[in-house]
Amino acid sequence: MNRLTLSRRKFLVMTGTTAAGILISPTIGAMHAPKPVIRFGMLSDVHYADREPSGDRFYRQSLAKVQECVDVMNREKVNFVIELGDFKDQDVVPHEAHTLKYLTDIEGVFQQFNG
């Protein structure tokens, strides 16, 4: 029968190396693990209203533009969308019922977002 003889120094080196390998291996694996990614979209100043264009605002086009944005965000699987600015606008002479309908209409399109 063969006997393996280890010096104290060699035993400590081998034990330390093995322990370090065991402790480091989860860390090394974690460094190569995919990191979670958060993706988000952003749109700004929708200003939807059922009214004629004024200056550089094309109010009625907002529904189609938000629909296109929602379609792209859903296709790209973003986690959330931030809307900056005004979601709806109002008539030249404001009518509360119309303004609330504009908000309902634009929210109906935006609610199709899956994130």
C-alpha cells in the first residue's frame, strides 16, 4: 500500500487553494451571468384633441402616432413607457366633456401597451 506523505506547508497550500477555488467559483459564475436589463420608452407632449391643426400642432394625428409608439414598444418588449408633457389638449373654447373624452380616447390607445 502506497502512502502519500505531505508536509504541513504543502497541506496548507493545497487546502487554501481548494478553499479559494470553492469560494471564488460562484463569484466567477456570477460575473458571466446575464445581468437583468430594464428597457423603457419615452414619448412627449401628445396633445391629443379632435380639432384642426394650429401652428406646429396636429392634434388629430396624435392617436395614430401614439398607436405607432405603443406598437413599437410592445414589439421591442420594453418594461415601461414614460410620457412627458401633456397627454391631451382641449378645444379652442374649452368644454370639459370634450376634454375628458380626448383623455379617454388617448388613454384607450395607450392602455394597449403591454409593459
